[in-house]
Amino acid sequence: MRFAFMCRDRGGRRGSVAIIGAGPAGLAAAGYLTCMGYEVDVYDKLPYVGGLMMFAIPSYRIYPDNVIEGVEDLRDRLSVRFYLRTKVFAKNQSRHDEGDEFVEKVVNLEDLVEKYNAVLISTGTWSSRKLGVEGEDSRNVLTALEYLYHWRLYEEGLATEKPPTGRNVVVVGAGLSAIDAAEKALETGADVYIVYRRTIAEAPAGIYPINELIKRGVRFVELVQPTKIISEGGYARGLELVKMKLGEPDETGRPRPIPVPGTEFVMEADLVILAVGEIPTPPFVDKFMNISIDRSRRIQVNNRYQTALEKVFAAGDVVTGPSFIGKAFGSGLRAAKYIDSYLYLRR
């Protein structure tokens, strides 16, 4: 991946920019801004650069070596500096997110805002949604992000303990995270079920990847929703599910799933993977200076990716919620162009 595809050599000095988060949006912005001549420092809490591209997306989809080569190009040819195992967060605030176990240093967001000419927040979605049902705190109930992340850590030698496995694995949800988790579980030799509250036609991942998994033996159970995770001794033994029917379109434009009373049944499981979405993880809890977030924790920006604090911009999934790599990359690139315009007008 060539993140600095805009130039052969770095431009003249124009100022300094801090980028918080080294996923696709942050790397795209770093590539553009260093080409324009800015001093670019990138902060990330993980031991490797790349965000979810490196730690949660299967290597057959995004080759880690390609990401590493692009990062080395930014570092060695264009002098982008990377501060890894470093979490940036607002002073006197705290929040534990997934992936924080590698953090060795915490830097105050206030200090970066004061030090740099501009700051870009691209911290992604490192927090998983839960179902909010009884039993989901059982030891063998994981989110898709936890499951895929810990498999990558194990495969990269960053963790010595193998992630939990099971003979009967149930994945709840039908987005790309559910597909990736089901595929990884299938590789372990498990019998894998995907349960989804709508039909395959409404699945966020699309019909094609689900059908490919079905051909490989995954069973797709549609129009069902978990009401409880059945647990014994702190371990999940199954799920209680209720059948659903589809009603009028909801705010997403898809048919609203409606529970059918009296249709509850139990499905056995010794590993449950919750793939019901991720939540943005801005580097503050509720508010930072004038910067605000909405109910989904997305940072609020204008059409120039600028927050209410004029020198602070935001891009990628922390603004949009979970999205595709290409969309996050494009978001970071556009934000970088607006940062360049903003700093040009201030010179």
C-alpha cells in the first residue's frame, strides 16, 4: 500500500500535524500531508501500525506485508514519525477500549492541540456493542473484535495463549465481522452457525459472502434473535432465541424485525461470538473543549471534517461509525486536503 502516492519526495516545510490513530484514515492523511511538506507525527496505542487492517481483518483480505511496506515508506522516505504503544486521551478522563493492553504511555490530548499546528483524530471503533441480555458476560462469550484480535495476536506471537475454541460455535450478526469470525471458527474445525434477526437479503455483509460460507458448511439461521445466553458455572452452554417477522422499514430503510411471542427455542453452543457492531472510540469521554459526539459516540464535524475546535479535524470510522477500508481511506485523504487548506490560509 502506497499511502504517499501523491509524491516522489517530500515538499518544503509548511508546519506540523499530529495524527491520532494509525488505521487507514490516519495513514492516508499522513501520506498526503507529508507530501505537502508538513512534519507529521502519528500516535497509536498498538505495537504495529495499521489499526484494524492489521489486527482484526483476515490476512487474506488485507495482506499485512503490504501495510508494513507502505508504513516503512512513510517512515524511511518521507520522515513520518510513529509513536506506538501510546494512547492519546483528554486530561483527567479515561476509558478502557479493546487493544489497550499494549499501552505503555498516555499523552494528553490537550498537549497535542497546543503543540501542533493541526490535529487529526482517526481513532476508529475499538469498542464492541453487546446484546444486553442475560448471560453475555460468560467466559466463552466474545465479541467478534475480541475474537479476531486475539487470534491475530496469537498468530503474530504477541500472545502466548490461544483464543477460546468450541465444537458448536454460534455467531450473532451478519456483517463483515460476523463473516470473518465465522470463517476463523470454521478453520478451527468447529460446527458454525450464524444467527441473524433479518433475512439473508438484508444482511450487511451481502448475500455472496454468506452463500460462500454456507457452501463450506456454515449454517445460516435467519429471522431469529437471542433473548438470553444460557450459562452454567460461568460458561455459556447455549442461546435462547425467539423467531422474528419483518415489519415496516425502520430508520435504516430495512424491514424492522419484530419478535413473535411464544416461539422461543434453545440452540446449543460452547462458544458464542457477538458480531453486532462496533462503537467509535474518540480520545475523550463525552466532550473535549468545544468538540462533541452524538449518541453513537461519533465525533461531530462539518463538511470539511473540522470539529468545533478549528485546528482539530476528525476522519474515518470515529466520524462515520464502522465502514469499509476504502471509505475510511477516502475520508482521511479528504480531511488531509482540508487541513492543508486550513493551514495555508493561516500562513
